[in-house]
Amino acid sequence: MKHLLGVVLILVVISLNLLAKDGVPFVLSKPFDELRVYYKDWLVVCNDRGAGTCRMVNYVYRPENHERQSFFPDSRLSITPAQEAQEAVLDFYDRGAPSEITELSVSVDRDRFAFDSADYQTPEQNRIMETYLVTNPNKLTQVIDLSKPARWLTIKYTGSSGESHTVRFSLMGFTKALAFIERQRVK
């Protein structure tokens, strides 16, 4: 039964992806009621059928894990640009990430931004497994601006036991995804 449920879930996701075309918005109905649109490697998700807050999401599936058939990615990056009264937030998930880290940096091509511990919440603080929330508005504005013409966004972090981890996300489609969110704001 569990295997059958997994197969059905994979088929639903594949069928949604076949229906989704690059740059063509679609509404994912109940229970989500989200407006979604793909731009290359980025998925824009807007709450309340497009009337609410929007975020951009990118996923990484590591080739060495291809044997493990899973709906969930190895890493996920979600960027919520500053909107209305809300500041920008970078939400980063990495499978197997430690609950405590000593260093965190974000690089856009060759421009590197180091974040102090006051600039992010670890899984231990935010209670979301393997997920970090980066909230420094000044640095995130720079990261978002530099990402428009760039090719790669790389997140590097060091666990409290000294192990270093790096995850790289493609920026293909980032500029169009961000422009879509900006158009949603003025509606």
C-alpha cells in the first residue's frame, strides 16, 4: 500500500509538471490554492491564488542519490523577496544538515556574503528540521540583485563539529521569476 501511494504521488507530480509550461501560470487548487509558474529552474508560488505573498523555489537532487526514489529533494532554496510589510527571507533546506552551525555564507557567482549568527535561525531555533532561515535584509537585497545576471548561487555552511557543506543552485530563470513576483505586487 505504501509503495502504491508513492507511485500515485510521483504520477501526480509528473502530470502537474507536464501541464506546467515555462512562464505559464496555473492554479494548484485545494488544499493549496496557490498560483504557480515555472521559469527554467525556478518555481514561483503565490499564496491565495496570486493575491498573497510570493516566493521563488529551487530544488537540487544529487546524482549520487538517484537510486533513492523520493518526491522530496536533497536541497531546497526558497527566496521570498521583500513584499509589503515583510522583509526578504532566504529559507534553505539541506538533507542531513546539522542542527547547529558555526558559519554560513551565500555566494552569487564570485560575490560572497558571510552571515553572522544573528542573521539566521538554525533548525534548533526555528524548529524546522534541516532548515535555516536567513533574515539579514541588507545582504539579502544585495544577493537578490546580484542573482539577476548571475549563473550560480552557492550556500556554504560549517557544522558545529567542523564539517563543511556546500550546495549550489542554478539561477536559470531567476530574473523572470523575480519579475513575475514584482508584477504580482502591483495587481
